[in-house]
Amino acid sequence: MARLAGAGPRYVEMAWQGLVVPKLRRREPLLVCQAFVLSDRGLLLSVRSDLHGWELPGGNAHPGENDEEVLAREVREETGLQVEIESRVGDYRRTGFAAHTARVFACRVRGGVLRPSSETPVVRWFDPDDLPETLFPWYRVPIADALARYPRPVARQEHLGLASILAGMWIDIRMRWSDHRAGLVAGGR
């Protein structure tokens, strides 16, 4: 029950960040760089410390960083791995809740040791044909696109409406309830 206690205040904060803050900004939506890391061990996914659910590692740029620099830094901070970009999978322009553009890159591991972090307390390899049910739904299309290995980057527009918000909350509750740290989520290695 204690695992669920922190969800309420976090949902209020995320509602503020996802619904109010974007309307106050007078600039382009946020750009997030994410890594599709596939190796002989599987597809690398992580669980954030704030909203529990599986996702691709990555994050926002610091001032002056290019896509390659932000991706290398974020993946290293979140997973302990050093990656190199192989190709750009595509841009996923998301409107609605927490409007942003997710720029996804196919990457390969160049070094490091897989380990969790304070930002992503759980990192794990998954068989791409057996992804966890608790993968946030907005990652399924970019993963499918990366697996398809299209010759050019795709450009997709998605709307994160009420159904996406409720799906994310339901996944978060399921992950908190199941204690994902104990390995109770199906599909992990």
C-alpha cells in the first residue's frame, strides 16, 4: 500500500506539468531524444522514478547540446551504458497532454555496465517480441518503426488525450502494486 501512497501527489504535479505549463510556454514544444537500444540481449527499457512504467531511455537537451550529445549523456546517466547512434528512427510529434516531439534514434552499445540510477531505478533487457504489458502505449509505435528499419526517418503525429492519460495512470498503478523491483513484471530478463 505504501507504494501507492506517493501516486496521488505525483499525479497532481504531472497534471500541472502536462496541462498548464505547456500553455504558459510561448515557444516550440519540448524536444526529447530517446534511444532504441537493441543488442543480442534484447531491447533496453527503463522505469522512471516518478511515473512507473517501461519506456525507452532518453531525455531533454541541456543548453548547447546537439541530439547526439544529449542522447549519449541521458543514456549513460540513466542506464550506465555508452551508446552510439546508428540511425534516426523518426520524430513523433505529440499533441495534447505534455505536448512534445520525441526524436528516436536506433543506437548500439559501445561500452559501460548496465545499472539503474536515481532517475531510472529499474533497467532491463526485453525480447522485442515479448514486450511488457506495462510498456507505456506511446512507445509501441516508435519501437515498431525501429524494428521495421525503414530506409528514412518517419514523421508521425500522435495525440495524447484522455485515453493516453488513463492508460499511463493504470500502468503506473499496476507497476507500483506489483513491485516491479522484485521482477514480478512479465517479459524481463
